[in-house]
Amino acid sequence: MMKILVAGAGGMVGRAVVAHCAARGDEVSAFGRQNLDITDRAAVQMVFDRERPGAVINCAAWTNVDGCEFDPVRAYEANARGVEMLARACRVAGAMFVTISTDYVFDGRKEGFYTQRDDPHPISTYGISKLCGERAAQAAHARTTVVRTGWIFGHGGKNFLATVIEQARRGERLTAIEDMYGTPTYADDLAARLRDLAELDLPGVYHIVNSGEGASFAEFARVAVAVSGCEGVEVDGISADSLHRPAPRPRNSRLRCLVSEAVGLAPLADWRDALREFAARQ
């Protein structure tokens, strides 16, 4: 049993982490943004003094990629300075720190999978702010584990897959990007691995996604439609450029981890199998 503080507990991944840790018998303190501003040093220290966690799992972030492009100050505060505040508090408390980062720290020009050997080159304000958070946390506290992930889908949150399945069940014709590629990640599987890493206490950078060769958004959507039993629903592929979004995104952000198995962590389930489990519970 561990004593774990979860920051960002109100979000999709945060809720999954709280549920998983509680099921494991951990003593869990859950804080959403309503009751903990991670950029407020005094507030963070007060919570740590009261809770005295042995490990902290940070799921707090501002993940609005286009919003970050228009408000880089807010992006930096949420995704870098706040992460650093938590890391510093963990150092003082002697607690392990696990924080979530993103596949968007890469520029997408690589053809294959990105591993820890690849240098980050973010192309958006969001990606830059998350990379700043990684580096600030590692500089502030030696016992920091950074978890890069992406294309997260799960229960009770706004995400691409939940929207696709909802529209498919209404019989709507769908569109999805066919020239962007990533590795889908089930929030429940990610939550379990975050808890594993907190207990493992082997600091470093981990790429945590579900297994498989990855997919385009269009393929992701087509598999979701199929496993949801929505026969006859078509998914039309479109180009990313056709959306004219403010923030650039990597065309390829597929991730692979070089160290998980070496430290005794089995690969997560194939994303298609994880998607079937998700769809069955929707």
C-alpha cells in the first residue's frame, strides 16, 4: 500500500488513477484544480504538509493545443511552472514524483516510432510548455519520472474516441484525419502503469502507450465504429491541413519505450483490444 497524492484528479486520467490506486488499497488524496492550484507555491506546500504523501502522480495540465497557441503564458504556468512547484514540494517531502507529458514534444518528421533516444523538438506552444515542464521537474527533483503518452481515450471525458462512438451510435457519417499517426492509449491502462512507476521509483523518461503499430485518426475511428457494433457507419478520411487549425501538430507522434520491459514492466495491451474493452463499457 502506498500513500499517493493525485493532482489533476478531476480529469479523465486523474479519475482513472484515483480509481486504480484505491482499488489497489492505496491511501489516496485526490485534488482537482478547484481545490489545488499547482502554480500556487503556498497552496502546494500547505497540501503537502497536511497530506505527507509518499508519491505524487500529476495529471494536471492544460491540454487545449490551440488554446495554448493563443495564450502561451497560461500554457507555461499550467504545464511547466505548476509541474516544477509539485516537483520541488516532492523533493522537500521526500516523495516520488510521476508527471504526465506528451507525444507533442516531438516534431513528427520521423518515419518510425519515437523513443527516448530521440531529441524532442516541439512545434507548438503546447509541446514547448510540456517539454519545459519535463525539464523543470527533473531539475527540481532527482526522483522524477516523466511519462510521455498520447491519443488518450477513456471514460467520462472529452476525447476523440468517445465522440466518434457517440456519433456512430446516432448513425452519423464521420470524418477523421487520415494523415496524422499516433499510438492510442487507454486511460485505465495508463493509470495502472503510472501507479506501477510510482512504486518502482526508478526515475527517468518513459513512453507509455498501448501496444501495436499505431494508427491514423481515421483508422482509429474505423476500428472504434467496428467494435461498437455500428454497422453501416462510414468514416471519411480528410487531411489535417484541411482543418486550418491554429496550432501545428506532429504528423507522426507514435511512441515506443526502450526501458519499460528492462525494468520488469510488461507491454500494455494492444490498442485494439483496449478499445474493445472501452467500447464494451461505453
